[in-house]
Amino acid sequence: MDAMVDNQLSLDSYNVAFYAPKDIYLDQLNLIDNRLIYANKSLATYIQNDKIEIKARKLGEINSRKQQLLIELEVLKMENLKINLAGIAALIAAVVAIGGGFATYGKLTEKINVLENRSTTDYSAQIAVIEEKLQNYLMN
């Protein structure tokens, strides 16, 4: 890096003025005019009364109200959707409860049928023996 810097020419030798400065506008008149041309007017009052600005302002207000109404409509749709979903959930719960009741009824009916179809044992002989023993015990 030092070798590259050492071999460069210095730019100081080029520090020569391109032209000599000369003031050519010394004898000029002071042309400042402090009078107000539109004394009763300002940009703000002009804009307030401008037809294009009034129309743009009204359009902006209409667009703002439109956006508010669209948001309110979306909120109402979401509330309606929530109400509908709650109704559907209640209906599903009722169907599940009824279905559970039918399933339990089916199980009970099946158990009753099983009990009805069982072969019954005749205990009359055993009952007669127990009654005879009881009479014998009471007589003694």
C-alpha cells in the first residue's frame, strides 16, 4: 500500500484558480417591495372555500363513514355467526343426549330379554324341604 501512495503525484500542484473572481453587480437598486398584495387572503382561507377542496373533504368524510359501516356490518355478521354456532352446538348436544338415551334403552331392553330367556330353575322341592324343617322345629 505504501508503494502505491509513494508513486502518486500530489494534487497540490493543481491548486490554481480557474478564473479570477470579479464583482459585476455592485451598483444594483434595492428592489424589495414590502406591500401586501392579498392583505385579507391566506392560503388557509382560500383552501376552505375552494370547490375542489370542499368536494375532496366531503368524499373523505363519506369514505370514512363507509369504512365505519363496513366494520360495524362485519361485527354484526360475526355476532350472528356466534349465535348460529351456539344454536347448532345446542342442537348437537340434544341429539347426542337423545342418542345416548336410546343406546341406554337398547342395553336395558337387551338385558331384560336375556333375563326373560333364561331357563328358570324350579325351587319348589327345596322350598318344601325348608318348610318341613321349619314346621318340625316349631313343633318341638
